[in-house]
Amino acid sequence: MNATKSLIALAVIASSFGASSGAFAAEYDAAKLELRGSVAMNCTIAVKPTAKATALDIVGGEKSTLVGVVTESCNSGNGYTVQVSSDNYGQLRSAAPGAKATAYTAAYDDALGDIAKELVAGRETAFFGREGKLTVSFAGDAQAIAGVYSDVVNVVIKAK
């Protein structure tokens, strides 16, 4: 009988601990809030032509003449590329009868390649407001036909 009384007493004690544990659990609660933000990929490029860009000396020629300042901005952590190409494959052309095209070379910072195909400059990190210089060179043509000689240079920025 004493064993039965002891078992009943232990059951009462255990239930009272369970009840008091539940009471403490009701007094405390927790929750979590995740904070998050995101940044969209943003790459922009602009070209500011110099006065010489539209006043090239076809007869006398040009040597490493600055024709534009390019401003690059790209927030890609992996970097980006700048591609420079020519609509006329590196030739200044005129619509004047008898005019010959004037072939030119171009350089853009550390870009590799040829303007007749494409110059490519690689950037390994993000840059904001980085400026690069675009220059052109060509031999003069003392027998150039009168007229306007032109080409369009395309500058494209792409995130890696």
C-alpha cells in the first residue's frame, strides 16, 4: 500500500511540475523577422565627343587624336566589358563621287582588337564614373576628293 501511495504522490508532483512549466511557457514567446534588400544590375555608358571628333584632318592625317571621352559605370561585382566597333569597319567614307575611303585605327584605353572588327576592354570589378579615352589615327591623303568623310563608332557596355 505504501508503494501505491508513493506512486500517487509522484504522479501528483510530476503533474504539478508539468503545469508550472506550461505556465512559464505561456509567459515567453519569440518570432524572427528577416530583413532583405536587393540592387538591380545597372551598367551605363556615355561618350562626350571632343571638338576634333567632327573636324578631322583628312588631307593632313591624325595621330592618336582624342575624339571622345567615355564614361563607364557598372555595378557588376564580376566586372564588365566595353566593346567599341565601327559601322564602316574602320573607314571614314564620303558619298562624294570619286572619293576613296580613309582607313583609320582607333585605341580605347587597354582595349584589345581592331576597330575594323571590335575593340574590347575588360574590367574585373565594378566602376562608377570611370573615364576612358578614345583616340584615332590615320595617314593623310593629299589627293582626297572634297566632301564629308564620316563613320559611326559604337560603344557598348556589358556586365559579366
